[in-house]
Amino acid sequence: MRSAVYKKAGQVGIEEIKRPSIQETDDVIIRVVRACVCGSDLWSYRNPDIKAGHKNSGHEAIGIVEEVGEAVTTVKPGDFVIAPFTHGCGECDACRAGYDGTCDRHIGTNWSGGVQAEYIRFHFANWALVKIPGQPSDYSEGMLKSLLTLADVMPTGYHAARVANVQKGDKVVVIGDGAVGQCAVIAAKMRGASQIILMSRHEDRQQMALESGATAVVAERGEEGIAKVREILGGGADAALECVGTEAAVEQALGVLHNGGRMGIVGVPHYNNRALGSTFAQNISVAGGAASATTYDKQFLLKAVLDGDINPGRVFTSSYKLKDIDQAYKAMDERKTIKSMIVMD
């Protein structure tokens, strides 16, 4: 089968590799229908230490179940499924509390990889996979895009709002205008925020966020950006949703909050040992981590997409064939597209 692999920093290619097979009783083999490139994939793509032939870090897919392990009872061959980027068990304390993104039983083995391929092995599949009614042919391309976001970015945006405890009437600031930030805007609106400010410097992303429920955008950064946010809100924000993963984004989020505010962090951190002692004087609450994709999809996000209540698929502004995977990465790296979708033959 064909799979994307990292060739070197700034280059992804296609190689023929062995098709995956059932290895454990709770494995499922999935024929991928749609996959995509995530902003977090770019960290590996840009890594000068990447070795040729290293498997891709892709982790978002929808597809058709081809084969199931003998312990799998929740899906069967032919089912159309969301393959979330996490693999919770559904039974441990963390999963039952709604934190399947950091399952207690699957520490270190809870994230997908190598999903930009024609077939994938999805481990710990019995609870984590999410069934979609019908077959791919039953849905428009726009709906398939929205269903694909349920593998990661839409649950991740929602997770930022949940852990920041966004409530009806809250004033919310979203840091980051990529796919996760766009979905965080949708999530804040779902949870009843009265004002939603997106911090963004890109006109196309600003417009998308406004169409999704943002009430204002702020292009400035640093102290100037913080002052502009506070001017618009008439004070600090109730919640800040950090969707980037840099120390500068964390500083921005902390700066826009009023004392007693709440910060939700879902940007994969690319900074080391940032001290949170500075938040003590502000009584800031900080929470975050990997999203509870399966939980949110099963409880309400899949229904919201199928009912047309939300349209997160708009974050896919370009589509590519698997053979054009290098272009899909480059377009995102050069900020020519918000998120690249991979359409399998």
C-alpha cells in the first residue's frame, strides 16, 4: 500500500509499504477514505533531524472498517467510522470523567501516527472508534470534511472551551487562527459565549471566524494586542483558549484575562518548563491537554455536524490526492491554506 513518509526537513514523499495487519485482539484495520495534515504535523515536517523514511505523524482519518480483531464487538467490516487521534478505553477513571485523550490505561500509546496512508491499524479500537451512519457515498464533500474534523480539530477546539469552563454569557478570547482556533470559536459559541475575539493577522482566517461566531478580531500582538482586547471587552476576558503551543501564545492568553479568569490550553507545547507561579497573584485557572475526541463525538459533536448545527469542515480550504502529499504540507507550512485534506483514490 502507499503511505506518506518524511524524506527530510521540508519534504514528504510516498512509499510502498506493507499493509498493516491485526496484531492484537482489539485491533481494527481501516481503509482510509479521507485524511489530512495537522498543524502539529508541521513540527516534524520542519525538523532538521528527521530521518528519511520516517513514517508520517498524521493522526486524523475517516474510513471503512476492513477487518476486526476477535475482541472487537462495537464495529464490523463495512462500517463507516471516525478514527480519532486518541485511543481511550472508555472504562478507566480518566475516560469515565470525560478525559479519554489521556486514558489511564494507554499511557504512551494513546495517539495515532502514520495515518496519511491507504490503510491503517487502529489499536484499542473497541471503544475509541466512532460509527458514522451509512456510507461515504451518502454524504456531500462538505459533510465529509466536517466529519473528518471530528477526528481531531473540532474536539480539540471544544476541549479548549470545556477545560476553560466557558459558560453562557462569557467573554472569550481565542489565541491562534489555524484549524483548532477556528474550531475553538465554534465551540465557544456552542457553549453560549456572548463575545468571542479571535487574535489573528490573516484576513481570510478572520473572515472565517466571523462567519463561525466570532464577534471581533484583533491583529495586534503583545501589550498592544492585550490592550486592544481589553478595550473591546471593557476589561479582561473570562476565558482564553490557547490553540498554538508557544510560550508567546501563553503570555498573550494570560495577558487578556481578568483576575480569576480561566485558560484552556490545547496547543501542543513547544516550550520547556514555563513557570506558572506568575499566575498566583491573578487567581488564574489553567487546564488543558489532549482532547476527549471519542467522548465529545459520541455525546454531541457528531450529531451537531449531522444536524447541520455546526460546519467545522470549512477549515479544509484545500484538497489533495495522496500522491500530492508534499504539496499539502507545503501549502500549510507557507500558510496558503488553513488545513489540507487528503482524498484517497
